[in-house]
Amino acid sequence: MATGNITNINKSAVAMFVGTVGWVLYICFGTDFVMSQHPGDYLSWLSGTVPNSVAVKHFIAENIFLLYVGRAAEVVLFLLATMTIVEILDNNGCFDFIAPILRTRKSRKYLWLITLVTFVISANLDNITTTTMMLVVMHQMVPNRRLRMLYGCAIVLAANCGGALTVIGSPEGLALWNNGVLTATNYSMWLLVPCLLAWVVPTLWLSRSLPERIDMELPAMPYRGDDTNLNVWQRVMMLFVGIGGLWFIPTFHNITKLSPFVGALCVLSLLWIVNEIVNHRLMNADQMIQRRMPRVLQYGVIQLMLFVMGIMLAVAVMQEIGAWAWLAQWLDHHVRSIWVVAVVTGFVSSVLDNFATCMTFASIYALPDGDTLQQVSDAAYRSQFDVNGLYWKLVAYSSAVGGNIFLIGSASGLALMKLERIRVGWYIRNVGVLSLVSWLVGLLVLWGLSVLM
């Protein structure tokens, strides 16, 4: 995956290959792994029958594998629901207000406006969809390629930092929240200042490279296949239902204790009903078929979902063979510092994908039921891995912001590389070093907060 920009092999294919082959190899040696990790459960499941290779495969498939598939499916279904919500809003022109707001010939003002909008939207939707949407808007408005490269880098920084601020803003925070190791409010309160610094510091430096004024083109309103676009109050209503519903999902989860994807599907169904009501004339006139196909049904988003599924299955099989338990013991005896792990997480995320990095380091101490591994010897040290422990915030922050050091470390960065044909060397010289400094400043803030609290 780290060499995907060189080999041109899609990282989703690699993730799915690793995840599926890992479980095939696991089940081939199933008896050894089951007897070392789940002897009591296996003997109880046998209920006195004679153990054999077929029985152990059935036990793995029914009692082990499906548990991890369920965890991965929860994250994938949440992403499917939220991305569909975004596409419904976009298809109805709910985001058409963005371009007029950004209309200015002052280059620095435009930089702060577009990154602020990106940061806010990314925290409420998801960073990958937000990046794609804002890059398209910026590409249509700025004709100068060099300026587009600088603005594009700033958009990626803002999207990744904004996404890291909330549990619904990125797959990393979503997976940790879904696994029960942190709560939404506590997570956002701790990461507010570090994420703001990680966005503001490099953006402030980039603004020094901009001229005073720029040529600006206001993109034409998109054609939506009809002559009766929704009026302002209808768009505001749909935006309120979609975004407000996403804000309500953490509260829904706290009240019902159901998986967050259930709340996301509930919001999607409600928005879908509103969409059909306000577009009933188009429905009756069979004109909806003239609208462009939502991107959520296209190749890019399906890639993301397959990638998430593959990574989570690959991490799960490492859990089941005892690799994470061994690594947790080794770290406990030889490193014994979550700050060292956080720094390593950031550097690994800069070359590997940030979601894959986050899941790898989070799974060292997390069990599928939200508990933590008991291999950590000292009780005080172990408390950092409890629910809302500092370790989870450090891993989420370092994996998300560390991906800004190199463009290849995040899906947002890869999207920018393809759109503006940016080379990694240019990015490192102009943005990567600044991202490294801002990430370390954020870690310093988290250390200060941990000392004060």
C-alpha cells in the first residue's frame, strides 16, 4: 500500500487480499490457534462430540470470524449511509452556496475561507468526500495551476484535521468509537486544540507564499436534469435534516446503545423521504432519470468500503493468532510509553494509509468487545488504555495528522495528487515539513493536557 503510487496497484485490492488470505491461512491451522486462544469456548461448543478438522472450521466460521465481520460491517454500513446522505444533499444543490461564499480576489482571504469551510464540513461529514468536493470547487475557481497546488494542499490539511476532530469525520475515529474505546464528546474535547493547530500552523505559513490578488472564476451552476430546482428553504430544510441528523447520531447511540450505523441509516431514510416529497413533481414526470448518477454508487466509494473491510479483517486475524498480545507484552516491557508509540504511529501513517495505521496500533490493546488486553502489567499504565484513555486519542490524532507529512499517507492526499499531478518531493519541500512541525506541536499540547488533567 505504501508503494501504490509507484506500482499503481490499488490499495483496496491489497487490503482485501491480505484480509482474505490471512483468514484462509488461519483456518488451515485452526486447531492450533483455537486451542491456544479459545480452548474453553471450543470445548463447550463441542458439547462432548469428537473434535476434528471440520468441527474446528465450523467453530471458527460461526463463533470467531462472524464477530469480526460484524464489526467491520458496522463501519462500512456507516460510511455507506453517510456518503449517500452527502450525495443526496449535493444532488439537490444544498452545497451550491459554497462557491459564492468563496468569491474573492484576495488570495489569502480565499485561502482561509476555503480551508475553514473544508475544516467545518469535514468534521460533520467525512474527510474523503469533503476533500473531493472542495478540490472540485477550487479547481473550477482558480485557473493558475501553481496556486491550485497550494490551495489543494491546504484543503487536504484542513480536511484531515477537521475529520480527526470528531468520531464521524473520519473512518479512524468512527472505528474506535464503534469499538467502544472512546466517547464522542470526550474525544472531540481533547482533540480540539491539537487539530486546530495542525490546520492553522501550516496554513498560516502557506499564506506567505501567495500573491496579493488572484484571478477568480465563478463556476456555473451545475445542470441537474430539470428546470425546477429546489428553492432556498427546501435546500435549507434538507441540509438541516442531513447535517442535523448526523449531529444527533452520537446522542442516538448513547440513548439506545445500538451501533452508530443504525442511527446513520435512520437519518438516511428520513432524508430520503424528504427528498422524494420535495421532488415529487420530478418523480411523477419521470425526469429523475435525467440526473447524474450519484458518486456513492460509483467506483471510488466502493473502493473505500472494500479497503476498510479488508484492513479490519487483516487486523482481526492478527488479533486471533495472538500477534497483538505478544506485541503488547513486548511494548510493556521494553518501551512502556504511549508517547513513543504515538510518534511511531505518526511516521508510519505518513507512508502507509492512515486508516490502516490507526487500526494496527489500536488493535494492539483493543479486544473486539471493547475491553483492553490484560497483558499490561502495571495498573496505572493500563488505565491509559481504558475507555476514553489517552492512548486512543494519541493513535487517532497521530494517524490522521501524520498522514499529512506525505501525500501518500491519506486518501485525501492521493486524490489531490491525481487531480493536480503533484509530486511527493514538491509537497515535502513546501508542505510536508510544516505538517510535521504542526503534528509535533499538537502532541505537545496533548501532553500538556494530560499533565493538567
